Amino acid sequence: MASNTATPIIEWEGDRRPGFGSELVKLNHRLHQHPLFSDAALALLLDSVSREDYYVNTMDVTSHNVRSRREGEIRALSGKQVLEAVRTGQIWILLLRPHKSQPAYREMLEEIYAELRRTLPSFDTKFEMMSILISSPNIQVYYHCDIPGQSLWQVRGHKFVYVYPNRPPFLNQAALEKIALGEAHEISLPYEESFEQYATVFDLQPGQLLHWPLNSPHRIVNGDCVNVSFTTEHFTRAIRRTFYVNCANGILRQRFGCTRLSQNTTGLSYWAKLGLVAAYKLSGRKKKRRKVLHVDFAVDPTAPRGVRDITPHEFGR
């Protein structure tokens, strides 16, 4: 993707610039028109993606039933067949690291962050990543939070995005710590129906993006249409410090029973917690905690809901 500073990716609205990274912001973008998101390009990406670089789920689309979420896999299907299963079924696909097989996505990601840095000189990021989401009509993404800074870019279809304040009771601190440590799934965040009165709701359309404050819980419900979107994720110095503090607090809470835990990201307490996280990693205990998926279906465009039951097995990441 050639750089073209004369045609910005994002349509910045004057007073929205200072709030990016710290406030809930909706902006317009032009990447929904990019050929990398055509059916042909997505089919090619699906043809070439490695097993460790995707998730595929199905779930109850009628209620917030987290236990209905199932892990699946793609077996012996062309990318075109997978897209057909998405169109007619109830499937959610997350493609991680698309640049591994198609370097053009890395070029797109680099151009996005180059523009952010030109526009926001203090927005210094590291470890930028892109993931692509391809999902069926009415599919849900249950209430959860993410650890990095994140933006959601809508490309095709529309979805309702519910964003909640990033403070208790909406953001349970002990649950966040487990997620930061890699000991719990993002959707393990406790949810109550009473939270809905505090949600900010967006009907996200093609060519729109959302950026929310760090760790803001959110959930998503697709419209009655196929959805294609992508996320961009990053760490800034402040986000990295918050991450380390959450990890350290999780270790102190779970291993030593501490409950009165500061979330300061400066001073002696921060450096002590940074040392604790480093020691925890060096101990090898974190490496022993692999993410294991319990897989029990395969994508099948000829099956009801695009899902065919298979003998359950585990896949470790």
C-alpha cells in the first residue's frame, strides 16, 4: 500500500485529535474501499492462514450466553467456501497476523500508524498489530476487555457496539489482572444486565472507526448482514506501565492474598512491581500456562449454521 499523505486515511475532526487515546472517539476512514478487503483478497488470506493464526467460534445469537461459545477449526476448505459458510451460517472468524502470509497488510498497518504519529506527535506506539474479523449476520462478541490500546475499523456490514466505562463495577480489577497475566479469557469479565444503562451505543457503519479508553469493556452485536472489520492494537509507554502493574497486582493478589493494591504507574512501588513481573517471567511459571482451545466443530458451508460437530480435541497455542 503506497503512502499517500495527500489523502489521509482518517478524516480528523479538529477537536477529536487531543482525545484520541484517552477518550471514546468515533471517526471516518477510507479503508473500507481498499481492495485488501474484497472477497477475493479475503478468500486468498483464508486459503493461506496457518492454524495458529486464527480463531473460529460459533455461539447463541439470541442472548448473552457466554457458555454457548464454542471453538472450531477450518478443515479442507477453500477461502471461498469459508466465506460462503460465514454468509449463510453463524460463525465468527478472527484472523491474527494477516501480514505473515500477505505482507500488504503490514504495509497498511504501518501507514495507519505513520499517519497517527504525524497527526498526534505525542502518540508514540510500539508493538502495533492488526487482526481481521469476518462474521455472520447477528453474531455476537460477548462482554470483554482488551489489554492493548485498540481501535475497531468497520469495512462491510454494520454492527452495534456497546462501550462501558473502564472503572468498577464495569471493569472488575481482579478479572482484569487475570486477563493481563494470560490466565483468563477476555470474556471472563463479569457482566450484569444493569450495566446496559451506562453503555454508549454505536451503530458502526462501513468507513467508521471507534477508539475507546484503555481496557474499556465492550460487546458487539452484528446487524442482519455479513460483517468485515479489523482491529489495530498497540502499546504506548503508559499502556505498558499499566499492563505491568496489572500483572504484578495479579501475582500479589493470587499468590500472596494481597487486596489493597495500588495502581500507580510511577514511583518506587511501580519499579518494585516491574521487578516482580520480571522475576515471575524468569521463573518459567508464565511459560507453563499455555492457552488450550477445546475444539468441537469444523466450518462446513453445507451444514446448518455452517457448523459440523467433530470429535472434540485440544489445540494449544
